[in-house]
Amino acid sequence: MAKTTQLRTYTVRDGLLDEWMQRWKADILPLRLESGFTVGGAWVDREHNQFVWLISYEGPETFAERNAMYWDSPARKAINLDPDDYLVSTDERTVEEWY
């Protein structure tokens, strides 16, 4: 299966950016890695209250299938984190590595 990478830009609710970043690093990142994803980096744009990251998957399932498995997993449910509590909007773009 080909590698799929998404560039994700999240606009975070006012006053919650630092809390979101801590929750992402402590809860989401380890679980994504355990679920077979790789993360190419994460950045913060404080001026626009945005959190930007690259997530990839290369394996027997499609990115969408593996992502659904992640969301349905007991481990994901156990972290008790609803992105809607933090995020105003999300933009997810599938991108191809060029350089």
C-alpha cells in the first residue's frame, strides 16, 4: 500500500491553544504512533490560534481504514478527549511528498 500523508490545520478555541497542545502531545501523539501512524512534525501558529501537523500511514489498510480503527479503538475512547471541545475548525489535506 502507498504511503498517505495528511497536512492537518486546526483552529483552536480562544484561550485553549496551550491546553490543546499538551493534550495532543500527551494523549493523541502516543496513541497515533501506537496505531501505526507516523508524525512528521507539529507546529503552532499563535497569531492565528492554529495547530498544524503532518500525519502519515503506510500499511496494509488505507489511511481512512486505519484512521477509523484508531477512532474506534478502546484506547482512543479511554483518553476521553473530544476534539470539538477544543477545535473551532479543521482542515485536512492529503499531500504528496515532492522534495
